[in-house]
Amino acid sequence: MKKHTHGNNTTLLENHKLRITPVRQQVLGLFMGKPHALSHSDIEQTLVGDFDRVTIYRTLTSFVDKGLVHKIPAENGVVRYALCKDTCSEEAHHHSHVHFNCGACGQTFCLENISVPTITLPQGYTFTDMNYLATGTCKNCNKAQH
Amino acid sequence: MKKHTHGNNTTLLENHKLRITPVRQQVLGLFMGKPHALSHSDIEQTLVGDFDRVTIYRTLTSFVDKGLVHKIPAENGVVRYALCKDTCSEEAHHHSHVHFNCGACGQTFCLENISVPTITLPQGYTFTDMNYLATGTCKNCNKAQH
DNA sequence: AACTAATTTGCAACATTGTTGCAAATAGAC
DNA sequence: GTCTATTTGCAACAATGTTGCAAATTAGTT
């Protein structure tokens, strides 16, 4: 099997000040190959060659820290991760997009292209981050039912 | 110690087709006494008389099923629960309010009184539930800093 | 007040998810 | 190739959530 995404991954990791290691390249490759968010166990089951559970946790943590991926907690408590688009960095995550969790296929997508209205908080509250999670049925699953 | 909330709790439980038991009365009492959301471990530590961990899980599950409380997953994966206002039932939960998680005190509040804009999803997607989670600093903690 | 059926509880055991410390291996810079 | 800081694997642990089953309890009925 050829590592056709090798070059891209490496550059991305370097850009985020992360050392190039096999786990990181593979995990990043998974994210780039899938349109939806991945949980720790998704990743653990998909990786070729066995890496330690702990290593995967630490890989994900470092990715979040360096602004490469963001965390998406689902309603049932499952935590997933998805690639950040562009504006995220070590300093801060900026995710004003909606996360969509499909009840049929169970997958979580980032809906980048829909407008997100601004929510005004009450007096005295300040906020650093806003998270939108929609639950329902996704395009594919709706089509499948028809 | 007097059970001063006994009457209220009992009625609420009956209204939601739940049998009246000591755990349920106490857990419901906790929710009614606190303005913020509670996690399983919050509840476990606060209850007087020791009830089994499993029983508390099942109590919370039954409350959610019957539309008495709703689940609020935080960004770090911690799951909390808060009382539903009124319109929730066994059939469906309707929570178009914002959940606010304070990074300073760690508490989660339901902000009922702020307007929540409608989000329009892309073609093909249908949604049943929308969840807003803001992270930042709450009124009290902002005041404390000043 | 006693009887009964269905629900709920406690216990034990287990599964999953996430964390920490430390020695060995590795990446990147010289 | 050498050196240093980072990363990995392992082991152990902590926290969170689930399941099966027997005993206890609730609420309705006589």
C-alpha cells in the first residue's frame, strides 16, 4: 500500500510545530481521508500496525493543543475530533460552524458553509467559545430512506 | 431533618409517570435546589444515605426518558443533567436554550431567557434537536475578579 | 391489611474511556 | 554520528458507564 498522502501530512504537521512521527502521520491521514469526525476508538480500530491506546490519546491531545483538530462532544458523551479548517492555532480555536450528528448513521460532520447567527449573552457573562450541535438525519441517510 | 420539598417532588414525579421512591425524591430535590446542572458524581457525593452508583445512573436515565431532565455534555466530555422547563415529555425534548459552561467555577447553567436564532441547515438535512453550548466566564466569576 | 404484579434497587462483575509515571526509543538539530 | 528534547510503550490506575439477576419496594386490587 502506498502512502500517497505522505507529503501533505508532513507539511501540515510541520506547520503546526509537531514532530513527524508514524502515529501522527497516520492519524492525520485518517482525518484527511474521512469527511466526518472520528472518536478515539474509531482511530484505534482503523490504524494499521498497533499503536498504544495512550499514544493515540496523546496524539489527539497534541493535535488539539496545536490547533490541528478540534473536539466535538456528542449528546451521549462520546468525544470526537475533526480537522480544523484554517484559522485555528496554538493560541485559540475558532469554530463558528455547526456540528451535525446523524442519528441514523451515527456520524458527525462539520457544516462549514452555513451561516451561524450571533448569540447575545446576558449582562455579566463573557464567552470565549461557542458550540453548535444539531442532531437529526444527514443528507445521505435521508436519501437512502426516500 | 424535615422533608420540606416532599410534596412538590412527589407531584412532579407522578406527573411524569415515575414511581415515587426515596432516590428519585432526593435526586429531584437536588435539581430543584441548585441553579446549575449536575453530573452523576455531583449527585453521588451530595446524596444523603448511600445509594448505589448504578441506581443513580438508572434514576438519571429514567428522568431523561420521561422528560424531567435533559443531558448536557460539556466540551471535555463530562455529562451533566439539568431540569427541563416545561415543554418536555416522554415523546421529545425541546431545548432551544443556551447552555453556558463557566471555565472559572466549572458550573453549567441553562440560559433560558436569551433569544436563540434559528439555524438553517443545508439541503437534504433534517434536524430534531439543536444544542448550543457557550464556554466562558459566568456572571458571578466575572464579578469576583472585577 | 393482606395479596399480587410490575417496577426498582443493590450487588457483583464487567466494559469503556481517560490519566499518570517512568524507562526506552526516536526525531531533529548540530 | 552525537546530543538533547520529545515521543512512545508499558504498566498501573481512576473514572465513567453498562448488564444480569435476586431481593426489596411500589402501587394497585381485594
